[in-house]
Amino acid sequence: MQRKIAEELKLDRSVMVLFDKQDEEDDFSGLDKGSRAEIDDVAELIFQAAEDRRCLIIFHNGSDNEIDLSTSGVPVFDSKNKVLWTFRGRFRLDPTITEKVQSADIFLSACPTANIWFHNDLSAVVHEEAAQVSHDISPTVITDCWLYLSLLHYNHDNSSDYDGDSHASNYWVCDGIISGDSAWKIADRLHEEMRMEYLPTKQDHGKWFEKLCGLHEKKSRWISITSKNVEIQNIQTIPKETTSCFLTLEKSDPPTALPKHLFEQSSKLRVLRLSWCTFSFACPPFMHCSSLRFVFIDSCRDEDVEFTGKGDDKQDTEWTFLQRLWVLDIRCTSWDWILSPAKMMLMSELRELNLTDAGASRSDWDMKTLELTWLRDLQRLRVINSSTFLTAVVQNSFMCMQNLELLDLSGNSAMEVLPNLSGTNGLKVLILDDCDGLLHVEPDAVPTSLESFSFDGFGRASKWKNSLQIPEKKLRPVACDKEELPKVSKISLEGRTRLKHVFLQGLPNLEELNLSETGIKELDLEAMQAKKLERLFLVGCENLRRVQWLDARNPPLKLLSVDTRGKAERSMDGDCHRSHSYSQHDFVQVVATDARFLRGFGVFGTNFHLHLSSTVNSRQLPGTKEAGISSGVELGLVPAVGSTFLYSDVLDKAVKEYDNAEDCSLQVCTQLLPSERHIEFAEGGCNWEFKSGREGMVSLLDSAQSLHVHDNSSITAANLEFDYAVQFRDLRWCCVEWCPKLHSGFLLDSKYMSESSFESLQTFWASHLLAARYIWSKRLSFHIYVRDTAPAAFSQLRHIHLHSCPRLTLW
């Protein structure tokens, strides 16, 4: 909102840059969009721009709470300024919002319950509300869409039995309210913008809403029948002008039977939902409704209990309504008849098929012939807890479904192998929640078009929304309450560059996760609750801003490989860290281009290589074989993650420049091989502007065994100017070179440093430090707790190499 205010005041581009920088900062800190605070510097600029003005501020409050505009910098309490708030609008009919407002002086409201209102006035108000929902959709269309859902909500006593979240956009298009080539896109967008929780209720809006409905000519077209408002026995036929019919009967065993001729006149019927009904599955009463576009069957039963094949001879011409069907949803109903190959071949225009808790009513039905290749226009397919049908799908049936965008296979515990989806080039969303039998997910079976992936081991979501998104967290189970646990041990989505949203939870047997070269921005390892996860690969994730891993036991990673650079930058490394082989001991390797990336790490494991650099060198060490020098692996210096040495270019350069020098030998140079705990700072890899980016380095620097600082134009001290008494206790070698702003190798402002600091240092190398005056700060001194006892600091130092440090001062 603060950004919008700045845009309205036409503040210059520099202010927008502040927003972008803060957004990036919040991304690294793991703050979600709803938790981000206003920027103080921007608030000051907004205040300065507005304080000399006398203005009326019109604020359309889209939230459910009062918002303090002063925190954004708006001088709302200035006597010259007035603020006009709109707390409702866009059909937000919650009357309790006024109770949350504390600072308003005057309340103005339009009350449609007054008797002086005529129907034209009421219709005009509704039309104006609709116009505020969206500016590029006809208010008349929006009004009809809102009224459609409101009638369902009102007649179902404010319950969700009509599945508005799942099918609102389908209802509007299939009924014909929204039409045209872009009908589905318009309906989906309108569904996102319309607040479903504010639909009218009998308690708060009964009088005026009934008056509005009574005046609306389309009310008779949309019929909602429940056991509470009518007896089904009293209804012989549905009115012929009806276009949508919702029939929800009382739960009973067996369900109430439908009259035989209920839909005899329903030639205009386009949307039909039947819940808790009994009718003939072989000859349904709506079979001759030729205009049907939407059919929803929930908890219904076949009246032919002893079905033995009666109706098999019916001609397909009697099922012609299937040819025009766009959406078919079957839940808790064993209606295999409509899913037989002969019937599915007729569904040439079907774009959405949902099967939930659906099974086969006949044991003799041949389940091996379920073919999906003719559903070429299908865009959304959900086969939820319906393993009977999923196992019957012919292998590679999905290969021809080029238009499929969403596939939900939740709850199919019998599925051990994921179907081959590589040919579904338009697939964006894949949901595998509660698929306990699945053993692994390989990238070869998943298309490159994938954008969202979900695998929730706790179970499937309580409901789904009709959008191209994975279920929201609030709709998911919070714990596992089942005996059988998910078996999946490996998930690899490597190379799916469009993949941005991944939800993983409750996978106790997961051992390896590979999300390399994907578009994810963050990953919370603790929230995954994968207690056996040992190997995690995040190589080439350019958008990755945060990996949260605070507890070494949750998960107990043995190998973590992270690289936030793109393919072009990584290609400069030569034979690099792409290998997935790993050593016997734990190993963490992180290559990042921003120090703030480390904020999410509370642990780094026993052994780690941390590179804050845009390039990682890995050329083969020259002359090692000729000189008889053992490899780093043999010396125990380099974990076996890659096939070559890291930073051998340092040795290469040293050998070439100082080959004839008496004080430098290959034996000394080999001591610059990266140790098991190694840190590198280089160009393009550090951002020390934010203090929080540096704080995460303290424990890492203290435990590092080797440190290489080079080619960095921002670092002023190799210890990042940390003022701690104990530093670098385990450091064995340190190389600092080509840092033009570095003024001290190790800067310490406090008076004393612990004698254990630098106690393991054996080799120090400094070169091409044009601004450096000191290697160790002039103030450096050590505590000596025992008289006449030399401190441990530098007691292991054997080699010092200094070159091209013209301002270095000896003291």
C-alpha cells in the first residue's frame, strides 16, 4: 500500500528503488508478503511531499481491519487534511467492520432495508457495487455472477454444500452468464476478485436480498432445491426455463429416489448438481437434457441394485448430451457406467473431469480398458482417492493430452509409479498429496512446463479451489493421523525451470530431494518434516533467496549442494560441482552471490565449502603428477564431491610467478588446497551493506580451516571487521589477494583477543593489496592468563608470503 501512495504522489524513481531493495531484503529474511512493514525512509519522503498540501485522501480499504495510514507517512491527523474511507464495497457485506474502526469521526452508510427504497434504487446500488469489483468486466455480468452465487449461498443456509470455491467459475460459464472466447479466463479472474465469505445471509441481509431476488427476472432460471425448503415428492418436473438446477436432499440410506420425469421438460438445462439421490445409472432421468454443460453427482446410488447388464443395449445416441459436456464431477458415487470407454469417447468437448472417492459398482466390468487419449481437450483432471480408476488408465494415455494444465492424483495410495507425464507439454500443476504407495518421482516423467508441485504426506486438502494453484496451507492437515506412512524415498524435479511453488510435508522416508535448476525462491527444510532426508541438491536455482535449516537433526542432511548462480556463470567453473557423488562424511557445499542468503542457516554441518562468489575455479593442479604430489583426496584435504581441485588456479599462478624463488616451493603451495571446512569471498559474491548479512558468518569463520579472500571490491577486512575476542581458532591457511579496498587483513577494535585465536594457522598468503596498511590490526594483543607463558596464537605459523602490498606498515 505504501508503494501505491508513493505512486499517487508521483515520487521519483529513487523511491521505487527503495521498495525494490526492501523487497529483496525481506525475501532473504523469509518474510511473506503479508508480514512486511512500511519503510521508514519512504514514510519520511511521503510526509515531506504531503505536509504542505491541503488534500482529501480517498482510501478504498480492501482489508477487514482499520489501517494506520500514518505509518506509511500520510499526515492523516493534520487539520488541513481529510480522509474518506470505504470499508466495504465490492459486495463486502460484513456489518462488523464498523466495530473495528477506532479513529473515524463520522460514519456514512447506505441502508437498503429502508422502506423508501424502490426496486430501481436497489438494482442501481447492486450495479454500482459490481462496477467496483473489476473495471474490465461488464457490471451487468458481474451482477448476475454475484446473484447466482448469492442465491446458492442463501438457499443452502450459508453452507458450502454448493461448492462455490470449487466450481463458481464453471457455473458462470456453463450456465451462459459469461460467454465468448475468453469466457473461462474472465470467470477465473472474477472468481479470484469476488470475496465469497461476504455473500448474503438470511440473518443479516434477509429482507433486502429477498426483495432484490423477487424483482430479478433470472431467479426462475436458477433453481436450488434442498430438503429444508421443499419435498422432492411434491416436484414432478423442473420448469422448462431452468438453466441451472441444484438438488440437495437429506442424507439417508438409501438416498431418496428421483421422480422418473423430473427433467422431462429441461431442454434448456445447462448446469445440474444432484446430491444424495437415487436414480438409474443405466438410464439417468437427465439423459435427454441436450444442453447440459455441467454435471455434478455427489453421494448418489443406483436404483438398479441388482444390476446385471440391463441397459447395455442402449444406443449411444441416447447419451448425446455427453458430446456437449464441459465439466463432469463425480464424488462418493460408484457410477462406472458413465466412465465406460463407450461413454468417454463421446465426451469430445470435456475440459474438466473430477473423480473423488469414486469406485466401480460392478465387479465384472473390465477395468483394463480405461483409455484417456480421446480426451484431448481436457485441461483439468482430478482422480482423488479413486485408485480403481487410476490403475485402469492405459499406460502413456497422458502423452496425448497436450492441453492438460492441472493433474491431481491425491489419495491414490495404490499408485507405486508415477504415470509418464512428459508428453503433457501444458501441465502446470501436479498434486500428489497422500499418495503413500509412490516410491519415487523422477524428472523424466514430469514435463518441463510444470510450475507448481505438491506432495503432502499428512493427507489431502479438505477441499480444492478451481484455480491453477496447489491447495492453500490452511486447507491442509496439520498432522499425520494414519497408520500407513508415505514410502517415497526420492523426489527429483531437476531442470524444471518454470517450477516456482513446491509444497512438501510429512515425508518420513524421503532420503533425496533434487530441485536443481528450478525457479523456487525459498525452501523451509524444517517445515517439510522429512526426518530421513540426507541429500539435497539446489544447483542452478537463480531465484533462490532462502533455505531455512536451523536444526542439524531436522533434517539430518549428509550432503547439501546449493548454487544460486545461472548456467552461464557455472559454465565458467569448468568441471565443477554438478556431480552427485559424495564422501563418506557429512558435507555441505554452498555457492551464493549474496551473503544474505546465509540468514536461514543455523547449522552448516561438520564439513562445508562456502563460496560467496560469482565464479568457482576448478582447473587441474599443474605439475602435481610430475612433482609427485599426492592429490587432495589422498591427503584428506578435499571432500570427494567434484572430480577436480578447487582454487588450483591459486597454485597455478604461484608456481608460474615464483617458480625460481627460494622461499616458495610446491610443498608450500599445496597447503593452499581447500580444507574440509573452507570459505571463499570473491567478486560478485558478497553484499555487506546489510549488517544481518554479515552476522551469519561469525560461527562459520570461527570453524573454517581455510579462507580465501580475493578479487572483491567491497571487503575492507578479511574478518569482515567482526569485533569478537575469539576468532579463527581452526584456521590452517589464509590467502588474501586482489582486494583494492582492504585496509587491514584482520581488524580488531577491542583491546584484547583470546590467545586461542589463530592457534592453528600454518600458512598466510597476502598479495596485491594496494590499500592495506596492516595484516593484523595495530591494536591486536592477547590475553595471557599464566605469567611467562606464550599465547597459543600463531604458534603453528610456518609460512608467510607477502607480495605487492606497497602501503604495508611494519611496527
